[in-house]
Amino acid sequence: MKPVVISGTGLFTPPNSISNDELVTAFNAYVELFNAENADKIAAGEVTALEPSSSAFIEKASGIKSRYVMEKSGILDPKHMTSRIKERADEELSLQAEICVAAAREALARAKRTPADIDMVLVAASNMQRAYPAMAVEVQDALGIEGFGFDMNVACSSATFAIQTAAGAVQTGQARAVLVLNPEITSAHLNFRDRDSHFIFGDACTAMVIEAADTAIGEHQFEILDSKLKTKFSNNIRNNFGFMNRFDEAGIGLPDKLFRQQGRKVFKEVCPMAAEMIRQTVEASGLKVEDISRFWLHQANLNMNQLIVRMLMGRDATPEEAPVILDTYANTSSAGSIIAFHKYQDDMPSGSKGVICSFGAGYSIGCVVVRKK
């Protein structure tokens, strides 16, 4: 098969950051309001009192210290607890398309490409702003790209699944180059009133240019040596929001229409699956785990990442071997592993190998082995 490279990456980071302390202050104020308003029912045993949170609990459970969001004042309002962002007119560029364009411009610049060099736009993310028209087609139009585009959703594994899809398009001649975008406005699906999950997610958008190795001209190219995808159905991470909710109005607005997970089950089941997937993909590429100098893992939980690498290496990884960005970005769903890849790649010498791996709802796991040219 024709060699394919990731020739450029880009990142959009929202302007607003929320620290754990800020988030906890807002959440605990909400808890006080809820418990006061429901004092009689709580005393009668009809309603369970809510428990406050703490920054120490959040950091111990996840490794997260802060997160970026598109708008923060609404999230930190105990009586509102979601971002306040006005809906745009159909004639305006959509918010999700806007952050895609920002990340795309950086990726194109690093790849030394222009929109005229791109034949395919692929927007892959956990949550799309709308059902249709496709976000990819709007981004294509905004950038002035000819060809075609479409959206795809494999939850937190969307980016790695998109890498394989894009590489296949280049190898079969469907596209000279593909622009892959991962716009994650996860603050829209997060329940900021839930103690166990209100701290998990952050917003960001990543971009990649994927093209044939023999025509790539960017300074930081990574050849895709092999990739492997796996899905296995599980309800342990779920969001029931959708256009069919209106069929049963009794369910509209209930907590299951936002993100929810059974964290302990996810941890126990996904860690060994991800470790084995990485091992299989590395070996299929003709390498050994010992040959891998960097692991750009899905940035969901620090404890998960540490365990996965320990399963592979038989020891704890150094910060250089398994870079962490979730301390400041939190879980950005499909964008997480690509943020780590974007920020921690330029120092790698030519010939060094790395693994991009994501895992999440589905379950879905995507693994990509790359070598720096």
C-alpha cells in the first residue's frame, strides 16, 4: 500500500479556563441551594441530599486540575450551570465550524498546504452541533475546499477512526490529501449538577492533514505504519439525547440526556482492552513495544493512562514517554490524544516511533502506530 503521513496538526484552545476550585465553588453552592429547597423531602426520606465536592477529590479521581470551555460564566452560575451561548442564524458560520476552521488553518500551515491541496474534509467528534447539513461540508465551504466532506461519530475514538478512514482514502486515490477535524464542545453534553462527572470534560478542537508520503512537504511528518480499530457494545458510557426524544416528552430534560458513565466498570474493562490493542497493533507493524518511544493516549483519566502503559512496559512511564495534557485540558473526548500528539512531537528525532491510541464509549478503541520521518 502507498505510504501515508500525518503531515500537519493544529489546535484550537478556547479562551476561558475553569480551575477545579472555581468549579467546586459553583457546584457546592448548587448543592446548598438544592438541599435547602428540598429540606422537607430530604427529612422525609423522599429525596436524597446532595453531597459537596472538593478539588482534592477531583484531582485524585482524574488527574484534572482545570479545563477550557467556550463560555464559563453560565457554568459557574449555581442557578444555571451550563454555558450561555446564543444560537446563531443559519447564514452565520456555526460555532463548531468556526473552531474547526481555526484548528485547520494551523494544521494546513504546518503541512505547508493550502485549501486547494485538500480533496476531502472529515469532521469526527463525539457530539455534532446539529444533524445536518454535515459540519464537514460547512467547514469545506468556509475554507474554500473543493471535493467532498462528511461527519462521523465513534465517541472518544472518533479521531483515530478518522485517521484510518483518511489514510484509506489517500491510498485508494479518492483524495490527494484529507483534512481531519475533531471539534469537541463537550461542555454542551456535560451535567454540571452531577458530582461524579461535572469535572470531567473540556472544550477544544484538533486538526490533521493526512496525505501521501511521496508528495508531502511539511517539516514534521509522521508515517502511518499500521492502525487497528475495535468496537464492543457497552452501556457503561452513554448519552440518550437525540431527535427521537420528542416522542416521549416525559423524558425530555432528564439526566440520561446528558453524559453519564459507570466509571469503575469502564476503568476495569477498558484498560486491559486498550493495552492489548496497542500491543497487537505495534506487533502487526513489525515492531515491539520496546521500540515505541512515545504513547499519545486518550486523555480521559490519568490513572487509566498510567495503568495502560504499566501493563505494556512493565513499569511507570516517564512524562516524555506518555505525555499528559488532561491536567489543563481535562477530557476533550476525541481531541485528547491528538492534543497530546500536537504538543509533544517536534522534539522527536527522525526514525522514532509512537502510538496514538483512543478509547471510549461504544466501547470503541482506535490505535495508530507512526514513525517520524
